[in-house]
Amino acid sequence: MAVVAWGRFFARAWLCRRAWQGCSRQYRAAFCAELKQPLAIEKVDHRPVCPHEVRVNVHFCGVNFADILVCRGQYQEEPHLPFTPGMEFSGIVLETGTDVSTVKEGDRVIGVCGFNGMAEECITDQKSLWKIPEGVALREAAVLPISYGTAVLALEHRARTQPGETVLVTAAAGATGLAMIDVATNVLQAKVIAAAGNEQKCKLAMQRGAQSSVNYSQGSLKEAVRKLVGSGGVNVVIDTVGGDVFLEALRSLAWEGRIVVVGFAGGTIASVPANVLLLKSISATGMSWGQYKNKNFSLFSSILSSVLRYCQQGRIQPYIGAEFKLEEVNDAFLHVTRRKSTGKVLLSLK
């Protein structure tokens, strides 16, 4: 497989060199040429934009665990090698195709691009871009698409969270967890119990708006939640961990509580005990952020527009835990996989 991958890589490189004979400039991009190997920084020849496409000068790109999984061959989508990872970015429009009407040259935008954001330039469909309103910086805007899009979808659309309800958020100090706390507390006026794996992360979650916290490495999550809210339980759980943490969180729900499965950062997918659902009339639902772009684009787009508006209004405050240069992309990946990260990890392309 490695021979085939490298063969494709050099074939692509040859084609790029051929194409460059009539081109005037190149840009740098992170390339995954072989799965489970460090990324390389390569120079790429820019291509013309198609009528519906937009060329963006990328300033910041989010580093997500899904980027790492796809570079390991462990993600549900498997782009052909070699490819550039990076699912979300912020930047400035450089060029538009002849049929583009939604943005123009010079506009500041966020983008959701599949796998090509970790590059100094990105070409994407106009439908994958949203204008950044005045008052929102490019750096903070890059945090919004995945983490905050997921938070709003999970809390508003799937869990139907109401003001005054209590929400339990697992992996609360991660990018998605902190976004959940921010949206639940400051947009939906809910109360948040933050669950995390160490005291430092619990402290950060409290600083970012959680009313209370639980360190689930120190004992039973269910019992800790019971001490905080009593036997009634919490109204909503947003779980990104899976495994035993999911099961403990499920049993922490109140009558007619709702649990939303967002991911399995712990590496284990738990089986749902149906009797628990029955006894408390619990609703267990899932939420795959990326699928909404294909399955319900109008909802997907409206939520990203809402997130940008919340940020402009100062109702949410994106938290950036670490920032790396493009040439430090492998260090950024290690920072995430070693569980050192809190909040969003960004690549700075400028």
C-alpha cells in the first residue's frame, strides 16, 4: 500500500510541475502521503477556480481529532492519497468563479471544506463559505464551524434544551466541551455540570461558565452528579467520550431526560441498556455534525449563521488553547493525541 501511495504522490507532484509551467506562484500545504506517518509540507501549484468555486487565502485552520483519524485511515471518510487534511478554516477571499454570487474578493469568511484546509490557499464551493461579520476576528472565527456548530446542533436541535435545565457535558475542557458550556450557559440560559478527567480541566470548565464540575477519574460520575443535583438527575447529557463515562452519564439522567451522543473520544462504543431508557422515559439520540451538510443543508447553514451572530453579539467567547505554525502541524497533532489540549487547537498560516 505504501508503494502505491507514494506512486500516487509522485504522479501528482509530476502533474503539478507540468501545470506550473504556465503558472506564476505556489503555496504551501500539509500533505498526508502515507497513512500513520508524519505529514510533509509541500509546495503546490495553484489551479484555476471553477465557475462555482472560491479561492481563499487561509489565515487559520482548526485542528480536529477527525483530522488525525483520517490521516491514520480510521475515519469514516477515506480521501485518496495524497491529501491535505483540515476541515474548517478562516481567511480572506482571493478570487471567485464566474457563477459565484455569495461572496466577493476581499470578504472575510469561514469555511467548511472536507479535507483541504491545512494550506495557505484553499479552493472550495461557494456553498461552503460564510461571511464573517464585523467585530469578529479571523482567529476566533476559525473556532466556530465545528465546535460551536456541533454545540448548537446538539443542544438546540437534538436535545431541545430549555432555560433553567441542567446539562451534563463530558470531556468538558475540550474544544467541543467548552463550546457546549458556552452555548448552554450564555445562549440557552441552562445550568452546566462539567465532567472532565483531571482537576486542571475541571477548573478551566468552571472558569468558562460551568456552575459545577466533576472529575470522573476520581470515582463514579453518577454518584458525583447525584451529590450535586440529588436523585432527580440532570435533564440533558452531551457525551463525547463513550464507554463507561457514557453509561454513568446515562444513569445520571432525570425522568424524560435526553442524552446526545456526539463522539467516542475514549475509544470505546458503549451498548445502550434499553431498560434504563424505558424506566425513566429517556431519549437517546446521536448527532453527526458533518452529515447535516449533506442531509439538511438549510439547517446546517442557518446554525453556522447563528453561531457567527452569537459571536458578533458577544454572547459566546471562543477559547483557543494552543496555536501552531503550518510547519508545526505534526506537533499540533501530538498535542491533541497526548490529551494535552484544552479548547481549540489552531494552525496559523500567516
